[in-house]
Amino acid sequence: MIGSTLKQLLAEKRMTVGELSRRVDVPAQTLYSIIRRNNMTIDFDVLLRICSALDVPVDVFVRDARAGAASDPADWVLLGKLRALDASGRALAETVIDHELDRVRATAARTRVIPLYRTPAAAGYASPALGEDYDDYTVAADSRADFAVRIAGDSMEPYIPDGAVALVRRSPITTGDVGLFFVDGDMKCKQYVRDSYGTVYLRSLNRARADADVRIPADSGVTLCCFGKVLLDRRPPVV
């Protein structure tokens, strides 16, 4: 808490409450109250003067202080800079801040956030489409994607390069679509093809990696689940 931090700093600086009171022009009783009550709210300007008198940065108190709305050390530093400006400087700063807020709000209106799953995804081994192991990923507001995965591997090049983020929509797929599949315990990102006999082929778009293809006959008993359709800029030919 701020009171215990102040008490510790005074001891380290070998400074009495009375001496600090004179330096910061704050009644000693006020400083004693801050130390005793510990969780007492403190005016930000007073805190700045205390830090100056004790020759310590403001962020020494930030971990526990409730002196203002700022909670991050950088916020406190910025607020201190704003407080130090004259009327003209504050007016200019407010103009810039208002402009930037308008820009941020406009950008937010044009975008939305979807989950980007963290587990490395490969063309052949894609990250899980379920669970909570993800980061926020920003897409256009009109994007049809429901989630994203990161691809690691070259078997879906040139449509999905190694390291690319693939956007996925939870929707049914048809022959020729690229999808995210769960096949008997493995996640796979492949092109889906189904023949007239019901056999399913999960194919690599990079035919140099045909060794990663999967063939699933209709009577194989293999469990196949599609998590969604990978959204591409252009539809690949059936390979």
C-alpha cells in the first residue's frame, strides 16, 4: 500500500515526516494519516511532489496506489507530463488526443476480433479448433471468419504459405474446398475431395508433398470431423 511504501522510503532516505512536510508543502498530519491508514487515497499532485522530494520515480508507488485512474507506470508518467503543461500546451494535447480517439473508434468500427489458436498449425497438422488456447486476432468487420490458425509447413503452398494465418469459417464444405479436419486424433488442413463411392481424399495443394495426402474409404471406420472451411483469396483447382 502507498502508506507502507512511503514509510519505507522515509526510513531509507533517513528523512522525518516533518522534513518531508516542509519540502512538499503538505501538513505533517496529512502525511501521518497516509502512513497510518495505508490505503488512503492521495492527490496525484501531492504524490508527484513527494516523489520529487524523495528522488524516486512515480512507479515506486504505482503497484499499490489508488491516487488516480492510471494503473500502469507509463500512464502515471504521461499524466505527470500533462499536469506540467501550461494552458496552451494542454489545449494542444487535448486536440491531438481527441483526434487519435476518433481514429481509434473509427478503426474499431471497421474491425472485429476472432480467436487465433496458439498451437502451431501445419498443412497436415493444424491447431485445435476447440479450447481456450488462443490470442485475439483482428479481422475486417465484414470478414466471414470465425477463428484463425497459423500454418507451419509447405504442403498447402502456394495458397497457404508456411507461417501464414489461415482464416476459418465454421460451415459445411464441398469438393474442392480447403478445410480444417480432425482425423482419428490428428488435426489436418487439406483440400477436401469426395468421389462417387463415398471415398474422401484430403489432399495437399503442393503436389510435391503428396506424401501427406490422406485417403479415407467410406467403409474404413475412420472418424472424420470438419471444423470449418478455410477462406482463401481464390479457389484452388481440385488436385
